[in-house]
Amino acid sequence: MKQAKRDHPTPPAWATAILRMFCSAYLIDEFEDDLNQLFHERVRSVGIRRARWRYIEDVFSLLRPLLLRTKSSNSRNPSHIDMLRNYIKIAFRNLFKNSTYSAINIFGLSIGMTTAILVGLWVWDEISYNKYHGHYDRIPRVMQHQTYNGVTNTTIATPLPMRAALQNEHGSDFTYIVSSSWTRDYILAFGDKKLSRKGNCVEPDFPLMMSLKMLRGTAANFANPTSALLSESVAKALFGSEDPLNKIIRIDNKRHFKVVGVYEDLPYSTELREVTILLPWKFFLEEEPWVKRSETNWGNNSFLLLVQIAPNTDFAQINSKIRSIKARHAKEEARFDPQAFLHPMSKWHLYSEWENGLPVRGRIQYVWLFGLIGAFVLLLACINFMNLATARSQKRAKEVGVRKVVGSVRSQLIAQFFSESILIASIAAICALFLVQILLPFFNQIADKQIVFPWDSGKSWLLGLGFTVFTGLLAGSYPALYLSGFRPVKALRGTFQTGRFAALPRQALVVVQFTVSVTLVIGTVVVLRQIRHAKDRPVGFDRAGLVSVAINTTELQDHSRALLHELRQTGLALNAGKSSSPTSEVWSSDASFSWPGKDPDQLGDLGTVGVTHGYGQTVGWQLKQGRDFSNGFSTDNLGMVINESAARFMGLKNAVGTKIAWNNEQYTIIGVIGDVITGSPFMPIQPTVFMLKEDWASFIHIRLNPALGSRQALTRLESIFKRYNPGSPFEYRFASQEYALKFSTEERIGTLSTLFSSLAIFISCLGLLGLALYFAEQRQKEIGIRKVLGASVGTLWQMLSKDFLILVGIACLVAIPVAFTAMRHWLEQYTYRTDLSWWIFVVTILGALVVTILTVSVQAVKASLQNPVKILRDH
Amino acid sequence: MSDIYETNNSMKGTYLGEFEEVVLLAVAIRTGDAYGATIVLEIEQQMGRTVSLGSVHTALHRLQEKGLVKSEFGGATGERGGRSKRLYLATSLGRRSLEEIRQIRNQMWDTIPKIAWS
């Protein structure tokens, strides 16, 4: 061979190399063929030396721009793009050929993606809360830990002198210090127009600190004590298209303010979104005598204190400085171990709950929870894709074999399967975008959000693209790696065997799917049970037809007796009364009660509600001992009605007749009522005392006459209120509505988890359906033969369903401890909680098995019912 | 050397260089077996002058652009290890332009007065 090669003349290799270096790939073959042929021809005719020389000349003659530049219209050397085109063509053919599987895949994936996108938007909205404010990362509110009766409470309420102390002692650490009142309803009047809107009284620096965007006027004029700032929506509601600037408005029907500016509405995802009117702090100070008195009172924790820290410092530094500020200034408060600290704005929304002085839970747990669920639902859809792809691998084994024989390397096959899965993911993503667009309004309603899909943000598209590719890669990873590893010879010869354990990964994935789904379902059932449990808790009063109206003007305060009289007189109300707190809240408490047998170390901290005669009858509370307040006893002015929790708290067996000392007066307990749920229905009830204090009253409660329709009753109620309280719009609340609001957080979680777990189950079943469909089809021949040999439909059905049932069974076994641990942890945050009964688990598992059987059976039965003759003949 | 002829009014804009004409002729001669190497050999043999492969391919390229030749992939031959190769064919347009050139030349020949040769 070597000899022959030496005899055989060859052209100069370097010239060929040059040609190869410069010439476009698809032309090289043609040129080289020509060169070689000419070379051999010339060796024969003019000798090797001349032939070589001419070869070199020809090579250089070919190196001209025209020839190097030209592109072939019918190239023979496929580039990457061409291969990709081929992959996509094959992918589309596969999609149409197996339309059922494709539909299952795309449908499942797009639902998974929709869920993931919605959850992603929700999570994004949650974590970007409050970011509207420019100094978002520099603004904290001052909060306090205080310890009573061995329990550390954490509150955002601070005493007023704290503001002055911070200013005087640490003024250089703060850019702004701003005191604020709580957000409450104000009545705004301009001309005949009257509105009730929420707002705060704040110091002049507030607009600057919160970077409110002034649309009209300037925030600088806000320093004047008779000026007011309105949000855009309030200005529009009050003035319509008129220019709001310098208009005089009346607030709460007594004081006048000049509108000096209009600011852009705070977005829905800010903590201060309800603040739509800003009134000057000085007005608050002058208007309310108790506020003025509080200026030196360290014991009255009743104000919101916001600060912006100076550029050269940080939260930790200031925290260490201000920690003991209250104890230093107020010796009598030191026994509560008050500790002040800064709570950064970035944590207001997500980290807002404390227990024993340490941050616990808060909304962040839901961000994690739903984020996790969203990821899981997407994972479930990806698992479907993987399972169907691997299950159908036998069908594609031949294709892989042929491709390998023709010269595909493994990386090309991996690329092929990835491009196929990314194609499917892209189709699913487009469907998902449509679904998101349709579902977003419903989702916003369920989740109490105002999320808008960021169609116009390049970043979100990029993210979406990355997300799609990621999903495609995730879904395609297993098939790509698994299918590309086939040995071509075996695959083509048809002796391709999946082996005993080939199905193992697929089975494992099904188990994962159902574990996740069953866990979610158990979780949902527990959440719903917990809500039900709290709703079934005895409320302690009668909500039906009970209406409350806030006493919002002095006129109403002055004329309320006459009004109540008229309400009863006209038969509009069965009963009516006044109180200082809403029916299912206790707004104030006092720690200075004492009673016989009280432990001196115990703090006499009781909720206090001031009521009038008739309040008890109006709300329908239930007397357990003694009697209600009565006009017949003048001594009732120093009488008390307590709730059962208070009797327990004070350790009184026979409470009626017990003397209680408070505010230098001796009160006598005249009655004990059953507990009324105040605060959270999931928590223990606050020990509360009720006293006859008409001057405390801020609400009028009316038990409507059930003989009148509620619409008619409300119209008449409105006309009466308008007469007694002309300066205010008529606004009322049903006690039942107010009470229902207490469940809103839990109900939202309940709705969302119901939604997610049904999606999870649905996607998992979709996957099972696909697998069942496939196996039934694959085993058609076997089924035919079995039928011919006498197998009954029942046996065949059993044969086809058994495997799946076992897998789901295993999944259930895995899910039980997971769900049990997780839900026990979740329930621990509620004092009043349901138990994790065994039946929840049993019912869920039975449900999962039934759903599995139903899903699989449709296919199994269909396959078993086929005519064996037909199947066996066809194949 | 002026080697550009305007072939015809009807084909205004289609110029055929002298070398292109030669290549086109060679393609026509070698119909069914016309590719780079054979065209080179054909021209060398017929004209007795050396031509480079590069100039032939350039000419082929231009002829193809003008629509005077077309190329297609021909059958595999043992000679080339079974690879199919690109073969050039004169189109009818190519054939017509050759004929026109020839006709013009004949016409010119015919108009030469006898006297010129004395």
C-alpha cells in the first residue's frame, strides 16, 4: 500500500490546505475534484513537475472574491440552522402524528405555565410592595417591644414624647422624623358634595419623605395648619374637572381647610394606599385635647412614628442607640421593659408578626408557600412531558437508530430532542399567555391584588423567554438524555429491550406527581376545615339585621339620644344602643384594674368597652350570670358586665357582686356574658369589661325590625340619619359583613390552595391519562390474544389499571407524613384550631385512588372492549 | 483588447465576453459531462492555450448569473468515489446567444470586400 502511494503522484498538500482555509465549505468538494482531475490529467500529459506547478496556479486562481463570496442555493453540507430546521420539521410531524399526546402535553404544560406565571406575578407583587416610595430602603417606622405578665408584645404604636426624644438626642441620625395619626375616615364636604374618605394627620415632612408625586400645587405649602393635601382620586371625586387648588373644603362638618396640593394616588401595592387625605399634624394637636396631653405622656402608646434615616448610618446602628430610650425617660414605664426598634419599610408587608419579641411568620410564609406550589405545579406538567416522551421512546428508537447510523452524534440527538421540547414549551407558553390574560382579573379578585401583566416591559419578555426555554429544557432533559443513549444496532434490529428497570424512573416521576398532589389536597382540606371550624365557633351575639353607624360628627354625638328614641319609636329598630367599639372588636384596654384576690405581680389588663342602656339587647349578647344594665338601678353607673374570659382571667367563680377597683372608683360586677368573638376568630378571646359610658360612644348599633325589608329599612334609616347628621354622607355596616372580614386572609388562602391543588390533581391525572392511553395502545395485541384465550373485560381492566393504582398508593403513603408535619406546623399558629383527624387522610387517599381508577379505566375498558379479531388482523 | 460584443438589440444588456463565449462553447461541447476540469481540458485541447481553473469557474459563475448556463447535480460516478457532482448545461438562451454571435460574425465575414485581401 505504501509503495503504491509513493508511485502515485500527489498534488502539493499545502496548496490544498490554503484552498480549504479560504474557500467556503460547500465549494471545496467541487474545486478539489476539479483540481485533482486536472492534476492527474497533467501528470500524464506534461509531467509531475509541471502538473504540480499548474495545480498551485489553479489554487490561487480560485481564490478570488467572486468565488469565495458566493452562496450556494442548493448546498450539500448542512449547517446548524439546517439541522434545526429539520428538527423542527420532524417535531411538527410528530406533534400532528400523535395529536392526542401532543394535546395532553401542550395543554398540561400551558396550565402549569399559567399557574407559574400567575404565582410569579403574585410573588413579584408581594416582594415589590412599597417600592413606590423613593426612599424605600431608608424609611423605617419606630416600633416597641413591651412585656406584660411575662408576654412580650410588639406594637407599632409609640408614645408622643418619643418623637421629641429622637429629635433631641439622635437628630443627626435622621433625615426626617414624622409623627402620624392612624388612618381613619374623614367627612369631606365641598358645596353640596359630601364624601367619606380615609386619611391621616401628618407632619409637614411626610410628602417629601414618602416621595409623593405632586400633580398640582406643592408639598411645601402643607406646613400651614389649615392646609390639606388630597390624592388625585379624592380631588376628582370632590371637584370633578374643576381646579382643586386653593378650594376651601370642610372636614368632619366643622373645620375648614384649603387644598394646597394634589398627589398621585398611591399604588395598590403600598401599605399607605388607604391614605387619601393628608391633614396637618398641628390640626390634630389642637383639635384633640388628649393628643395635646399625650405630648408628655410616655405611657400612652397611640401614635405612628415614621423616620427616614440619614445617609451615613444604618438600621442596626440606630437600633442599638434608641433601644432603651423609653426606659431612660420614663421610669414608671421601665417595668414593662420597653425596647424601641426600627422596622424597615421593606419588611412592613412581609414580616409583620412578632411573638415574644421575635419576628415570626407574616406574609412571607405565603410568598414561600405559593412560590413553592407554583413551582410544583409546573414541575408536574414537566413530568407529564417527560413521562410521555420516554414511554413513547420505543416508537422513536428506530428514528434514533437511523439518525445515528447516518452519522448523528449524540450531541445532535440531544439537540434534536431539546429543540422538540422547547418547541412544545413555546407553543404552551403562547397558550399560557392567553390564559393569563383571561384569568388575571379573576385571579386579582381572589388574591385581592391589582396586578397588571407587564406586556410592555422588555425585561419581563426576556424573563418569559428564559422561563420558556428553561421549562423546555427541564421537560426535555430526561427524554433527550435517555433517548440519545440508544445503541443503534439494537434499536434497528428490533431487539431493543427496555429492560426490567427501564420503567423505574417513569414510575418514580408518577409517584412524585401524586405525592405533591395528594399533599396539596390534604393541605387544602385542612385549611378549609380550619376556616369552617372558626366559622362554627359561637360568635356570642346575633349578627342578623344588625347595622352599625359610626358617630362621625359632633352633631350626631349631640343628637344621638333623640335619634335612638326616634328609631325605636317608629318601629324601624327593635333595639338600638351605642358603644365605643364595633360589635366584634375591642378598641381599648387598660392595665390598672384590680379585684379581690389579685396577684400583685399580675397586670390587671382588661379590654374596656363603653356602652349605653340597650346595647346588650341590641347586639343580643347572652347573659350567663346576673343581669344586664338597667334603667331601674341608678347604681348601674358604677356597674360592670364582664365576659366569661374576664371572669376566668380574674379567677372569679361567682363573679356577680364582686367589687372591682378602677380609676379610683369601686365598680360592681352585675352580670357575666358569654364570650363575644372580638379580634381574630382563631385566637383566644380578650378578657373584657363593659361599662355604662355614654360619652365614650363612637358607634350606633341598630337591630333592624325584621318585619321591614332591609332595603326599605335602610332607606328610612338614611332619611332619619340625614336629618340628624346633615353634614355627613350616610354610611353603615352590617355586623355580618364586618364579621366576615375577619376571615378574609384565611379564606383567600383557602381559595388559592383549592385552586392550586385542583390544578395539581388535574395535571397529574392528565399525565396518567396519557400513560394509560399509551400502554393500552401498546399492549393492544397482547389484549387481543388474551381475549381470544378467554380473558374477561374485568381481568384486562385489572391488568391495565393495577400498576397505576400501586404507584398512586405509594405516593399517598409518602404524602401522609409530609402533609401531616406541614399542616400541624401551620395549625400551630392558631390558638383556636381544628384537629388533624385521621379521616382527612383516609378520604383524600380514597379520593386520589378513585380519581386514578376513573382516569385509567376509561382507557383500560376501551382497550379491553375492542374486537380482538380486528386488532390481531391489522397487526 | 475589445472582447465585448453587443449580441443583439433584443438582448440589450447581456454581454458575452470572449472568454465567456469560449467557456459557453466548451459547456455545449461537453454536454452531459461539463464541469470545471473537463471544461479546462476542453479549452486547452481545442485552443492550445492554458487556462486557469479559477477563470473558468468565474466565467461559469457569470454565465449562470446571466442565465446562459444552468447547473444541476449529476449522477455519481465511480471516478469520484460515488459523490454526485455539479454539471453545467447550456440553456436555450445560451444557445441562442452563441448562434447570434456566430451569425453576426458570418454577416461580417460576408461583408468583407474581396479587395481587402490583396
